Amino acid sequence: MNQPSDYSPRRGLILDQVTKRYQSVTAVDHVCLEVKNCEFLAVVGPTGCGKTTLLRLIAGVEKLDYGHIYIQGRCVNDVGPSRRGVRMVFQEHALWPHMRVFHKDTASNLSFGMRLRKQLPQSIEETAYLIAKRLGIANNLFSRKPDQLSVGQKQVVGIGRALTIIPTILLLDEPLAHVDPQRRLALRHELKDYHNKMGSITLYVSHNLPEAFSLADRIAIMQDGRIIQVGSPTEIQSHPVNTFVKDFIACFEI
Ligand SMILES: Nc1ncnc2c1ncn2[C@@H]1O[C@H](COP(=O)(O)OP(=O)(O)OP(=O)(O)O)[C@@H](O)[C@H]1O
Ligand SMILES: [Mg+2]
């Protein structure tokens, strides 16, 4: 059998037979997927089907057991999370617990990534204020630490933290799950707008199918660690590959 090359001639994100096992559980099972530059892909499926694990593998915070991940033509299997050009908003909103939301002169949740990249203080401040305004993070929250924020506020700060740096790939794991419906709608538009302007690849995990269908160029449906159908919202609705997909989308009024 030919060994896969460290380089792929194709750009974008490519998953080749990506597999992750936890003891007896195969969380991600030989997943093959190609996501083109500038594409917005929603990943949906029942609880425990492997969505978060798949995103964590792409981010590099989990190691694969088998397969290859290519980003912009380069195999990143052995590349650390900070060198992949990937930003992830975690399902459990993983903020730095000891840092405030934002402070212009010290490390804070919104400024951390920009400081690491040695951006100028004025540009850090401008970007943080701009992102906070777009996401509706009130300035009076800036001095708070994560344990002084509501779950929804933490989630929005987590999104803000990811958006302060323009990534090659933006991974969003149920980013709006704890946000009220009205705010959710506004944030959804912001995320789509950000995606369109920045030209990143976006992978968006959601349990809210109408939201996924309204945002995404294509939908990937997962079951038991495998991707069982990928297609545009219209294709998935009109030609579900099996009864699982048909029943899964029928649960929601799309
Ligand atoms: N660190 C771990 N150790 C052992 N098993 C794990 C671990 N992380 C995930 N799993 C298992 O892997 C499978 C996939 O989990 P994952 O979190 O990726 O699912 P998910 O699709 O994101 O679910 P949800 O919709 O509930 O967030 C599940 O069976 C889960 O129990
Ligand atoms: Mg999950």
C-alpha cells in the first residue's frame, strides 16, 4: 500500500481516514472529508456521535490513532495546535479562568492571542473593542473573570476570543447553545458575516438543525463516529441517504 504523502496537491481541509479510539469506543471512525477554502460546513448528529472529537482532532488538541489531516496541502498530524492556523470555540467555553475578559495592558481572554502574536497595543485594543461591540459584549464585563460571568456570557466571550485572530479554519462547537434565542439570531448573523468577510473555513457543530441548515453551504451528518452524508441543505432534505438521515432531519421543522 502506498504511504500517504506529507503534502496534498489540494488546498482547504482534507481528512483522510481520520480515526480516534478511546478504549473500546471508536469516537471517530475512518472519516474522509474535504472542505474547500471559504466553505461553511455544519456538522450535525446525535449526542455522542463524535462531533466534538472530530473538531478536537482538527484543532490538534487530540492525537489521531489513524489517518491524516491536511490543511492547505500540508499534513498536520505532527503539528501542534498553535501552529495549525486553527481557532476553536469549545463546547464547554474553556476561557482562561485567571484572566479578565479584556485589559489593554495585561494578558486577558480577548487579548491573549493577539499579545502572543506581538500585535501593537493600539491594534489589540481596537480589535477587542470592535469584536466586543459586534458580539454585544458590554464594556462593563471587561474587568470580570470567567467565574463572574453567566454561562451564556462565557460562551460569547469564547467566541470573541476566537475571532480576534483570523484563522485558516474556525471551529465552533455549539457556540450559541447557552445564549437566549433573540441574541442567538443576532450572533448567528455576526458569525456568518465574519465568515464571509474573513474567507476562513468554518466548521460549525450544532444540535439546532434549522440553524445549521440556514447557515451552512454544506451539512455533514454523523452517526456512530462516521460521516454518513455530506451535501447542501437542499440535497440532504430532498435525498437523504437512508432512514437514519430522513428520521433525524424529520425531528426538526426546517
Ligand atoms: N476523553 C474521552 N474518554 C473516553 N471516551 C470519550 C472521551 N471523549 C469522548 N468520548 C466518547 O467518544 C464518543 C464521542 O464523543 P463526542 O464528545 O465527540 O460526541 P459529540 O457528538 O460531540 O456529543 P454531544 O452532541 O453530546 O456533544 C462518545 O461515546 C464519548 O463518550
Ligand atoms: Mg460535543
